[in-house]
Amino acid sequence: MSKFFSPSEDRWVAVQVAVHAPFFWVDFAHKEDGDEDFEYSSTFMLSTTTELDSLIKQHESKEIRLKSVSLVTPGYVNKTEQWQMEPLKAIWSCASTTSPGLHVDLYETAKGARYPDPTAEVCEQMLKSAKVRIDIAGLCAAEST
């Protein structure tokens, strides 16, 4: 397996999550130059939408395809007693009504659940003004064609 990793990459057996906050699980597919039949995956765990934006922009090429983005949420966010990993459909953004100039992210899963950023106060008025900031489903579908 070592041929699949560069010397600057870390490999680990376990990770302890110290902060119970949502994060993203992002899968990319890579094609080897000259070998259309061989494809391998890279998986990233990211903690912010800024990191997600940056990673998606860095990987815009014909050799690398965005396969999926999942939102991983602790129970207090998804209203259960446990962590959940759900395919992410889109990230919405709306203006904060409590902090002028600040934008709040809302995460929409493939099943239609919507979770606001847990650090922000969200009201019904904000939700009505939300606009899609990142169309994850569209990006994944466009890259699979």
C-alpha cells in the first residue's frame, strides 16, 4: 500500500474527536495517467465550509472527480442520541439577523434534513432568505458524467 501514499502523507489507525461539532467527509476519485480503467479514492475529513470550498476548487481537473460529500453531525445537531453521517445535497447561506455582515451556513442532506450551523442563532426569517452557496449534488452529478 505504501506506493499509494507520498512521504508527506500521514496514515493513522484511530482518531479521537475532541470537539463535538459537524464536519465533512469528502471522497474524490483519481484516475491514473494513461490508465482509464484504474481509479483510486482519496478521503478527507474537513471541519469548515471554507476548507470544503478550497478543497473542491483545488481538485477541479479531469483526472480527479468529486464522488461524494457527507455531513457528519453529533446527536445534539441531528436530534438523535448518536453521530450520523448523511450524504450532503447542498450548503445554503443566509444573512445573520443578530450580527450584521455575518453569514450563517445551513446544511441540507440528500433526504431533505436541514441543519443550521450549531454556533449560530437562526430564525425563520433567516431561513426564508437562504440561498444555495454550494450545490454538492450538482457538482457530484456533473463530475460523474
